[in-house]
Amino acid sequence: MNILVIAAHPDDEVLGMGGTIKKLVKKGNQVHLCVVTEGASAQYKNKKMIEERKKACLQAGKILGISSFTFLNYPDMQLDTISHLELNKSLEKIIQLKKPEVVFTTPNNDLNKDHQIVFDSTLVATRPKSKYVKEIMCYEIPGSVKKPFNPTVYQNISSEILLKIKAFKCYNSEIQKHPLPRSLDAINNLALMRGMESGLNKAEAFELIKKINC
């Protein structure tokens, strides 16, 4: 099965569903990643960080078993300056190329504008005219939120959590110190919390947006 993961920034894919990506790959699925922004220019003056984040994404993806990478290279934290139509068409092209049955995208509950915009454009790009996509879910990204994440699906990542953390270590510049949400302890603790909610040891949480049964 072809699966498409859409990330607003390089590292969203690992933070949100690194364990699930690895599990899906283990089961023989092809997981493709589309990263919408370069994820660095808003935080760092050094333009070399754009390439560093891309390199980290490729390294993390190798650990998780991602089949292909698409970098759209829109400016970090400036998606609200990009035509909504342009972004919709960019994602539609990726969907037409990869033909995914399942699409994972960023959540709409946090304060990051890029996450919200990518979520909205994903819904447009996966409208019913997109004949391939049968299921859409958004993953959880730790950080400041405007409303709590409301999971409806849990994935057991008890066997994959160490590889998720290993993959995130590729993003060395993004690792925070405890108790900040992007610390290694926080990633592990979130997996424990979602596991307790679902009766699992460690889990990742998702919100089911749409599912079409044929």
C-alpha cells in the first residue's frame, strides 16, 4: 500500500508519527514523505541550516524506512504569504504522482500557522475527486496548542519508540532540554501517556478525518 505523510517542516514526520512510519514500513507498505517548507529560515540566519535540516530529514527517513522524499521548499513560517491555490495544487501533484491510499497530515489544534495551513490544503487536495485516497488522518505534534488534540486512533509503537527517538536525534538542532516538549524525555513521556489512554505500553495518537470503505 502507498502511504503519504505530509509535513509542514522537516521533523514533523518524526515527532508526529516516527514510530508509526517504521511500523508501516515493517508491514511492507511504501511510505512517501512530502515536506512543505524548508523549516529553517524563520529560526536561523545561517542559510546553511536549510540544507542541514534537509540532510537531517533524509538521515531520519533512512532510519524509519521512508521510500521517497519530496521537498517543496516553501519559506518557513510564511505559508500564510503563499497563495492557497498554489499550495493546494502542489499537494495535488504529489498525490497524483504517489497515488496514496492513506494520507497523514499535520494537526489543526496547535498555534503553528504552517501546521494549520498544511492541514487545510491537505483536505482540499484529497477531496473526493482524488480517487486514490481512502483515508486521511492527522498526527499529533507536541507543543503549544489552542485546543487539546482529540485522538480517535492509537498506534502501538512499543517496539518502535527507540527508533523514533534515534530518528529525532538526527535533528540535533531541534532537540530541547527537559521539560520542553521537544526533549527526548518529553517524546517518550507522550508515548507513555497515549499508551495509558489506549491500554498499550507506548503509543502515537491520531485523529481520523475521513475514511472511505469500498
